[in-house]
Amino acid sequence: SFDLAQPPSVSVSPGQAASITCSGDRLGHKYISWYQQRPGQPPVLVIYQDDKRPSGIPERFSGSNSGNTATLTISGAQALDEADYYCHAWDSTTGHVFGSGTSVTLL
Amino acid sequence: EVQLVQSGAEVKKPGESLKISCQASGYTFTNDWIGWVRQMPGKGLEYLGIIFPGGSETRYSPSFRGLVTISVDKSTSSTYLQWRSLKASDTAIYYCARHECSGIDCFFKYWGQGTLVTVSA
């Protein structure tokens, strides 16, 4: 079993970059995906396999993973990016593990 | 187009049983695992378990094993999440989602719209 820790909240000015971190022991040895969840909506996959974007996800979403920290970066944040973001990892023994979630707010 | 359509909201009393559903379409149902995820009010996402419709193999999160039952009906391309005796703490939105893998990375790409379960005396 493993835990994925995220900051509870991140604030960003419109047009600026927001970085959301996800920390865990030897996280760089796992693949991380990221989900965006707007209020009242199901989660949407925005990044998988650390840095790949599913079709339809804007290029301003990017991901990286190294050491004990994975990062989701939103470049040029827009109002519609206000949402909760969850990191996620899969392990064949543990199953799906979600991070604690980060609320992104535009200033 | 892949779609997962879940059954409607439920209001139950503690001790009652419940079975909610998730009907899949737009792909070969028996080829991919489907999972269930819980979201308690104002809280994060929690993984309950997954099932392989092709063979009914089921894997549960240790946190939820014995508390819920996941099943499947291939004839209707439906997956089910079931409780024998609900508690107030089961109040949550429950999502089904299709488990997909890219190499050794697995994730939930397609999600149902969620089913709100409210358990209150």
C-alpha cells in the first residue's frame, strides 16, 4: 500500500502557470495519472503515464514525475481550469490509489 | 462512443440493502475491467474495486473488501455495486469507470455520471 499526498489548495492568476504536486515514496518508479473534477461532475482524465494527454485535453496541461514527486502543470490557467485535481497511481497488488486532491482557484 | 450510464439517486434507511448499476455501451463489454469509486460529501476519490466482465474475476480494495459486492451481468453489459446492510457512512456519490491500461500503466478513462446514495433514518 502507498499514499499520495497533495497540497489542499493552489491559487493562480489567470494566464499564469499553476503547479500541483503529488508526493509519495519512490513515486518516480510508478506511472502517475491526473484527473480534473469540476463541481457536480465526474472526474476527467487529463494526464496518464506521467506526461501523456488523452485526445481532447488542451496542451496547457502537462505532467512530469521524478524522484518522490509528480507534478501537474497548467500553463496559462483559465477560469474553466478551476476544479479539484487528483493524482493517481496503479499497482497490480494495491489497485488504484488516488491522491488527497488539490483545489485550484483562480485569483 | 464509450458510455457508462448509471442508475438514479437512491434514498435508503440504515440497515436496508441496495444494488446500483452501471450499463456500458460503445465497446466490447467483456474485454475491459470496470471499477467503482466512492466520493463522500466534500471529500476525495476512493477506490472500491474492479471486476472483469469476461470472467467475473473481482478485486477489492482492502478497505472495502467484505463491505460491498461487485458483480456483472454480461447479457445487459451491466456492472453492479451492492450493499447488504447500509450505514449512514455509506452516503456518497458512487462512480463506475472503465479500467484501461497503456503498457503497465492503468487508469480510469471513461466514467459514469455518478449515483448519489443517501442513507438516513
